[in-house]
Amino acid sequence: MPDHIHIFCDLHPSINLSDLVKDIKVSTNLWIKQSGLFPEFVGWQDGYGAFTYSIREKDMVINYIKNQKQHHKKETFEDEFRKLLNEHGIEFDEKYLF
């Protein structure tokens, strides 16, 4: 997707999620800027969203990610993110989302 990415991973309990996201952002930011492949890239946004799922839902989540291009023809990223927050019972203030 042009404005966001999805990462599906199995995170060991000894790894802090915020550290993982920071490492991904720092290393990809450096690579993107050095490669010159995306000249309009200025950097990642400050925040991120993370959701947990049961191992039983693994195939569903993978298929969901694989079909993002088609999915976003029907639903915007913003609407999708709000829906995920609501589905996971996460309270939020709209002014801090985007």
C-alpha cells in the first residue's frame, strides 16, 4: 500500500514491541534513503498500531494482508484502523489518530 504497511510476525515474549517497531523504522528509513528508490520518502510517522491474534487466526490474517490492494478499494486505511481499534476494545481520541 502506498501509505502504510502491514507486518505479520511471531514476537517472542522477551522482545519489547516498541523496540521491534523502532528497529524496523530506523533500519528501513536508512535503507530507503540510501537506496534512492523512493525519492519522496521523508520518514515514517511517529506512531504505529499493533494488534494480537490467536494462532488459529493465522491464515485469516495472512490472507487479509495479501488482499490489501483489493480491500482498500472498498475501505480506506483510516476507516480500517478505526474498525480494528473498536474490534479490539481500544478507546481512542480521534484527534490523536492521523
